[in-house]
Amino acid sequence: MVELNAPQLDTVFHALGDATRRHMLHALAGGERTVGQLAEPFAISLAAASKHIKALENAGLIRREIRGRTHVCRLDPGPLASAHHWLSFYERFWTGRLDVLEMLLRAEDAGRSPTPEGEEQ
Amino acid sequence: MVELNAPQLDTVFHALGDATRRHMLHALAGGERTVGQLAEPFAISLAAASKHIKALENAGLIRREIRGRTHVCRLDPGPLASAHHWLSFYERFWTGRLDVLEMLLRAEDAGRSPTPEGEEQ
DNA sequence: CCTATATTCAACCCTATGGTTGAATTAAAC
DNA sequence: GTTTAATTCAACCATAGGGTTGAATATAGG
């Protein structure tokens, strides 16, 4: 999996922070879609949809292939995998694996100022 | 796990779309931190840091407890779990589980216009 | 009480974002 | 070759975002 650096995570999470774009990704999970097809469900102009698609493309979430006068988009799961992986770091906080949690906290928190003692009990 | 609705996913992903805020979350993975402690690593004003923290709080990613004159923040993993879960929908696209992928595509894509034939080979 | 500390509030600035409309581009269709 | 269709481009508008500074708030400590 490709580890995204900070600026790339910025653009990926930013792209995901919009319901229209998330909906477009979901549509693309069903296979290739043209710009027109992606725009169709929304009550916005094609130009606006085009900007959303460009944001997704910019984040690397989709790839575009120009076939004649239509632009065909397809999902590129790589950045989604990276975002998923980034979030996985915090997985121990919502699973019951408190043993792992504590170990990691000890390790990562070592060498810090007064170091608060509470540590999520 | 709490399923976040669209507006909540908006705020969560938006909050994650900033390196400063992601860094703050990472710090909070090490235990409780005050506003001052969270702000310290960054070359920004305390007011700016306060806004970032408010964005995280607004997204439900952190909780704040006011102890005297200091505000102590701690991670709330719930929304991270929801974001992670949201991304998991796409997991089949980056894992090798093409069998599952194809089944799901067939199911979800049923009843759609010309239905492109390519379907990510 | 007075002072120092921790944090927010308010006003402001600049840039980015998401939307619009109308013109431009490109290719398919006839 | 003219028309129609699929997209983008450019200019514009309003609002949100992230930053600043200076004043306000509230509490801890002498």
C-alpha cells in the first residue's frame, strides 16, 4: 500500500469531506461512469460536477480516460486504502484491545513533558 | 459502532483534512492533553490552535473537560471508527477479493442504463 | 486583592471552495 | 459541413477556512 504523505492525505480527506463527492465515489464503485452520469443525480450544473470530479481526480481517488468526446472515470482505490490505513492507527481505541492500547501508549508517550497520569484509565 | 450520516461524515472528514488537526489527534492518542499542550508544537497562535481544537470537538473526534482554567482534551474514537467503517466499503477494491468484488458489482449495478462492460477487468 | 496563566472571543484579512452562467472546445452524427 | 452532444473554461459571486492581533474571561497563586 502506498503511504500518503501529509499533503496527499489533506487532499484525500478533503475530497471525502463532501457528500456529493462521496456519492460519486459510491457510483464509481459500480463501475465506470462518464462525467454526465456522475453529475446526473445532483441538482447542480455540469460545471460544478466537473469541479467535484476534478477534486476527486486531484486526490488520486479516480482516473479519467478520454474516449472521444466523453470522459470515462473509474475508481482508484489506492488513496482510499491509504486513508483506511491511516485510520487503522486509531483502531485500538475503539476495539477492546486495551492490552495493545496500553503497550502502544507507553511506548509512544515515553519521553514527554510532565506526562499526564490519567491515560484514559 | 455509530453510523454517521452525511453531514457528520462531512465534518469528520473535513476535520481530518488538515495536517495540524491530524497531528493533534495523534498527540491525543498518547493520552489527555491541554489546549496549550496541543498547540505547542505548531508555529501558530493559540487562537488558531483553539479553532482547530474546536473543529475536532465539533466533529466529535475529541471531548473537552474544563478543569479550572485549563481545558483537558481526550480522543473520542467513535467518529474515527465510523470513518474507518465508511472506507471499509471500498476495501474490496484494494484487496485481492475479486470474487466478492464482482458479486457486489453485479448486485449493485443491476438496473442501470447501458451499463458499461469494462468493470475494472 | 493583585497578578500571572490558560483559554476564548471578536474583528479583521486573504485565500479557497462551491456554486452560477455563458462561451469555447471537441468529437460524434447526420 | 452543419448540427448536436459532452465537457471544460473563464469570470464572477457568496461563504467558509485558517491565520493574525488585541481585548475579555476566568481561575490559580502569592
